[in-house]
Amino acid sequence: MIIMISLKSRIEAYEKDAIKKALDECSYIMAQAAKKLGITERVIGYKIKKYGIEIRKGGY
């Protein structure tokens, strides 16, 4: 059985991974991670909430 993954699902998975990586590289400082990704703080905040990404308090 072949499982087809939609383009939307692939894009969302990639986006979630990219946000998590940027947050990790920027010590969970949202402003820096947003800048690294070329998006606004408002957009990264929305996407963190959308994807249920856990933010580590205090950076670590």
C-alpha cells in the first residue's frame, strides 16, 4: 500500500522543523529566530502556536 503525503503536509512538516531548528540555534529567543527565518515575530508566534511547538522558558 502506497501512502501519499499531501504537499500541504510536507510543507507544514518542513516549516515546523525549520522553526524548531531556528529556535534551538537562537537559544529560544523568538525575535532572533524570526529574523533568521526572514519572518516577523508575529508570524513566528502564530506558527509556534499553530504547530504546538514548545518554547523552553529561560532559553534552555
